[in-house]
Amino acid sequence: MTGIAENQENQVTGATIWLTGLPSAGKTTIAYELAGRLREEGHRVEVLDGDEIREFLSSGLGFSRADRDTNVRRIGFLAELLSRNGVKALVPVIAPYADSREAVRKRHGASGTAYLEVHVATPVEVCSVRDVKGLYAKQAAGEISGLTGVDDPYEEPESPDLRLESHTQSVQESAAALHALLTERGLA
Ligand SMILES: Nc1ncnc2c1ncn2[C@@H]1O[C@H](COP(=O)(O)OP(=O)(O)OP(=O)(O)O)[C@@H](O)[C@H]1O
Ligand SMILES: [Mg+2]
């Protein structure tokens, strides 16, 4: 039986939930869906969205391998601070490199803070049709280069805590699967 005390304890158990995947995979959409549900349940939640972070915390960084790595490590630093202090930090950020993601996982491990890696595994063929920001079209037209998953690497997570198939699942189903994982791990 889940008592009130236990619920309250769960609500102050922080965790970082990193949603990695290609541009237009659905990371931001799923993160906000989950955030709404967690807030309704009384959790403290922050969403560290890639675009917002790049405007401020990571302004000045570009899209080279080194800059992308720095960006992910900075966000990981912030997420760990938040989650160590009882916040559910949802991080919908591409994070294309396995090394950078591993560094973030280790930082959480060092402080014993929960860290979940979620691969939003929408295939590039689906992402490029969704093309929320028009990046795939711009890349195809030769206006930009270095698009993750097209002409820049995306290193798929080999063993994520959860893989979401956003091309065969609704946003609500994906958020529910993620919520179920949090519950299973005693985090929601
Ligand atoms: N099952 C689904 N899950 C998530 N998004 C979906 C799904 N079906 C359709 N979509 C749509 O796909 C788009 C995903 O865009 P979103 O901004 O969430 O992607 P993203 O992964 O955050 O991309 P970026 O890396 O460019 O920020 C949205 O328009 C969303 O409504
Ligand atoms: Mg996004």
C-alpha cells in the first residue's frame, strides 16, 4: 500500500530524465506532456529544453563536436544540481554523442542521483517529414550543413533505460510509458 508519507518522499526524490533523439523526434513534446502530469501529482519539475539553453546558458557555442559536447556537459551539470535537490529535471536535448551522455550519467552516479536515459527513437524518415523547424528542408536545399542524423553523427544509445517509438505511439502513450518507468524505479 502506498501511504501519504511514501508519496511525499517520492515527490522530493529528484531525478534527471534525459530524452535524446534526432531533431523533430518528439523530445520536447513528450517532455512537456510528462511534465504536466508530474506537476499535477505534486512533483517539482523543470524542463531544460535544448533551444532555451542555447539562447542563454550555452549562447556562444556552435555545433562542432567540441561545442556540442560542452553543451551537453553544461546541461548535465545543471540537471544534476536540480535533481540532487529534489527536482525532476526533464532534458529534451539531442545529445548526439555517447561519450557526452556517459559523462552526464557518471556525474549523477557520483552523487547517487537518479538518471534515466530515454531514447526517442523516431526514424530520420519520419523526423524529416515532421521537420518542425524546417532544418531538414534547409539541409536538403544546401542552406545549412551539420544536421544531426543527416550529415552529422547521431550515436544511438545502445542500452537506454527506455526506448520510445514515437512513430507508432501517441504523445500520451509515450509519456505514460515514461511515467510507468518512473513509478517502477520508485521515482513517481
Ligand atoms: N507520438 C508522438 N510523439 C511526439 N511527437 C509527436 C508524435 N506524433 C507527432 N508528433 C509531433 O512531432 C513533432 C515533434 O517535435 P518536437 O519539437 O517535440 O521535437 P524535438 O525532438 O524536440 O526536436 P528538436 O531536437 O528539433 O527540438 C511535434 O510537432 C509533435 O506534435
Ligand atoms: Mg526540442
